[in-house]
Amino acid sequence: MIDEDIKLTREETIQGIHAIITTDFEGTEIDPSYLTIPWFGSSVKLSSLTNKELNSLWTLAQDNEYIYSTFFGQLTQWNSVKLLPQVLGTCGHFYAVEYIPEAIQFFDVIPEKSSLHLFKSSFSKRLSISHMFLKFLYHLESGNYNLQLCDVKYDQFAMKNGTILLIDSDMLYPSEVVQESIQHIDSCIKDEDCDFIDCKGRCKPSKVGGTCDIDIDSDSNLKRICRNLFFIDEISTKDLVKSSSQINAGLLSHFPLSYQSDIYKLKQLCSGRIKESEMISTIKKMIDLTSAIQSRTYPLNG
């Protein structure tokens, strides 16, 4: 036995760790043998770890954030761009990650003393953040990691060195896990009853009670970023400014009129049904479009 609490043999612990890690990357094209490496900064195999190290890794492996940070926080043959903060080291059941100055906050999008004029003047900054989000999403999707972001809001992400990092990966799940979670919902009357946090489900009504399923063409990581970050429904600014006016808090909201046709194109790409086979090309179109807008925006400082 390696620990009285978990009551697993050494071999069972090794198999359990491998199973957890493999499940976290279920459906990916990553070589399963690579997932047996505990990512302690070396290529030591699980079987060569001491019982104490295995016990610590067993506990760490229960934390999705640790698993995904150890993989997406460094550059590997499978991951050419950092998407999460890097794990710097572990001590027993604890681990440390690189320092990230701060998460993206609501007031990064809406100035604290906001007016419509000031909000429009921040378009360059918001456009730049949007462009970074699209590049983040491009790398996540093009890597064939088969992962779904089920909690998409500003403070889940941070900016560092001109890139976006996911700093809270608690709700990052393999697509199969999301699908199973939605399908296991007992019954439904409307589509909203089938939602798994931000991941949307579809209700299939029947006389004995509706069943839940997913529609990958109508909901995706891109759709969630579009509706939760780029184009957000109107919200009250009563607590933000003296007036109780309504403004849209999206990164691509309240833009100068000269960019209306460009933003309309982005919104159309966001709102249409996107086939899984067209996802990467759609994101690439949006990256190219925001880049083209940036080239015209920055010289105007607006």
C-alpha cells in the first residue's frame, strides 16, 4: 500500500493517475504514452516515482487546473503556444504557477466613469483584446484538444506579453464529458434546462418528459466567447455610473460608425451556425478581419 486513505496499491495508483490524465484529454490526437509523464520538468516515467511522489501526484491529478496547467502552461511537441499559466513547481499536494499581474476585469472594457463618448474612445483597446482572444481560441481549436470552455467571462482570463491566458480552468472539460453531463440531465421543458454552465444543450420534448442533448453546430467555444465577451446583452450601469442607463458590455460594442460594416461581418460570423469542420477557418477569418480593422484603427488612436 502507498497510502492508507486511498487504499490503492502502487500499480493501481499508477493506473489511476494515467486514467485521470487520459480522460482529461479524451478525444485528442495526443499520443497517450506522453500522458504518462507527470510533467515535473523531466521525462521521468510514473513507474520510477517513489511512493511519496506518487501519493502527491495522485492528489494533484484530482485537480483539473493542475493537469491542464502542466500541459498548456509550457511549450511541448503537442502545444506550440502557452494557453495557461506555467506550473513552476510542486511541494507535496501543492503547486505554484507563474505570476500573472491581474485578470481581465469588467472595467478593462467599461471605464469606471464611463460615458458613451469615452466608451467609444476605448475601441482600439477592446479590439486588441478581442484579437488576442481569437488567437487564443485558434490555438485551442487547431490543437485538436477537444476541450470546451464552459465558464466564459472576463475574469477567467488574463493578458500577459500580448497574449491571453486562461487563469481559471475549473470549467474546462473534454467535449465527451460535457455531452455526457448534458445527456444525464433527467428531464427538460426548454433548451435552458439542458445548459451545463455556459455550455448550451438542446431539449428534445416528448410526452413522457424531454431529453437533453447537444448541438455542436449551434454551441461552441467560439459561440461562448462571442455571446459572453464580444457581443453581450445590454446590462444596467446603475452601480457603475450616476445614471441608470443601459449599455452593452461587449468588447465589440459601441464602435465608431466608420467600422460598422466590419463589426457587422464579425457579428454575422458569430451568429451563424458553424459546422465543426468550418470552425478553424471561421476563427481565422475573424482574426484576419480584426487585424485589418486594427491596421486602420491605431493610427487614429481611437
